Amino acid sequence: MQAAVYYAPGDIRVEDRPEPVPADDNLIVQVGGCCVCGTDLKLATIGNPRCHPPRILGHEMVGRVVHVGAAVRGFALGDRVTLATTIACGNCPYCARGLGNLCPNAKPISYDFDGAFARYIAIPPLALAGGNVIHVPDRVPDEAATLSEPLSCALNAQQLAGVQAGDHVVILGGGPLGALHAELAKALGASDVMVVQRSEPRLSLLRQLAQVRVIDGAQEDVAAVVRERTSGLGADVVIDCAPSREAHEQAIGLARKGGAISFFASLPKGASDITLDSRALHYSELRVVGASDSRPEHVARVVALMAEGKIDWEYLITHRLPLAEIHAGLALMQNKQSLKVLMYP
């Protein structure tokens, strides 16, 4: 089968690979589509020591079950599924606390196990035992289901930050995850969603999202717009999706008293120090939270939201390419010409 295989930074090859082997304790899934993730782009450019090459990439997937091992329960031939792709060990102190996304022994799909940039993917026993395989209802289209995993990461962040009905939410950075955050905040009942972005064509792509105020960070006074839309109070929740020091520091000044700031994007290792006004944190009782990855319950929740019609996903996928054009898909992401890029094996 054709697959996109990571060998080293700058060395991703589309090549023939053996189809996965059916076993009594695994599932084989025929991939219907898989989106390009920012972690795929990082592997293609700077690499990651956690990924063990040669490795088939891709984890934002949907597919149909074509093999059910004799020892596997809860699945049948023809079921459509998606994945929570961080497979926790289930035995460490973090797993015991229900924080499998922080498991130090986690084995992610496309790092420790082959991923979904291929015609077929094998679902390992550890993923089945951990509940990482999520059924996709008939009323959720394949393309929507490919967004489940990145949306689940956004859900983890928004739950930690406390996004709720009626909130004013500001999102710094209008890339793929910024757009996903905007749609999710709407689904969770936010009454006013603002996304700050500086460059084209993403500004134009974001303006296709319904009921989202797109702020041109290069031309508009972001703080003034936020004050005007919040009666001078500031946002209930500020979510930083921009991997920049400036955005991290700006976020503090956009939140209302008692509000929350989510550092969803990370800064590069060795360049992650920022300056914060601790008096603002103290006197305004601000909460600053991090967010990393997601768990199976987050994936299940966003699939349910899509089944309820609460996620406007159609404008989030801006490009669709065959797997043979994976390098073009990565280039679209790197050059900020897209939101989500969907690859078909």
C-alpha cells in the first residue's frame, strides 16, 4: 500500500509499505481520510526524538473497520471510527488521576505506532484497552470526523479555561487550531467569539466562519476592539494559539477581572521565557492555564457535538489532496496558505 513515511527531518517519503497484519487482538481500519497536523509539519521540518523512524505519519483520521480480531469486543466489520491518538499506559500516577494525556509513558499513534497516511492502519491492543477507538455516528460525515482529534485538544483547553455559555472569547492566532477553537467556543455557547490574525490568506479564510469577529492584528487595535465588544471589561477567556512571546504576553491584558488565559500554543524549547505583569494576575484574580493534548473522553464529546450539528466544520477544511501530494499539503501548512488540509490515501 502507498504510505507517507517519516525517516528524518526533511525526509518524508511516499512509498509502498506492507499492509498491516490482522491479529486476534487488533483492528484493521481502511482509512477514509486523514488531516495534516502541526506535529506532522514539525516532524517534516525539525523532527522530534519521540518519533521512531521509519514511521507512517498521520493521526487525524476516520476510517472503516475491515478486520476485527477474535479477542476484540465492541466493534464490527463496517463500523466507522476515529482515534484518540495518545495511548496512555494506564498504570502511572497521572493515569490514576484520569490525566492520560499527561502520561509520561504514552505511546502516540504516528510516533510509536504507524499512522493513517496510508490505505490501512492497524489499531494496536493498547489503544483498544484504553478506549482510544471512538465510534463515529452515521450523521457525522467522514470529513467532519477527521477533525475530531484536533477539536478534542481544543476541548481539553476550553474545559480547563472554563469556557461556558454567554462568554466573550478571544483567540490569538487564526491558523487551523485557532479556527477550530472558534467553532468549538460557539458550540459550547460562547456569545461572542473573536479571532486575531495578522496575515492573508488566513484573514480571508477566517472571515468565512459564521458569527466570528475576525480582528486584523496588523491594522486594528486589538485591545480597543475587545474592550468595545465587552463593555470595557475584557474577555472572559483568552486562548493563545499563536506560538509567539508577544501573543503570550498580550493575552494577559485582554482578559477581564476573574477571567482566564489559556496557553494553548507552546513556545520553542530554549526560547519560552516570557514577561508577565504579576500585579495584573494578583489584583485581577486571573487564571493562567496550560493545555496539552487530549483524552478519549474529549474525542467522544466532540464527535457528539458534531452529531448534534453544533460544529460548523465545512469551512475548516480548505484543501483536499491525494496522499501522493503530501509534500504539497505540508507546504500549504508551512506557508500559512490553509486551515486544515485533508489527505486521501
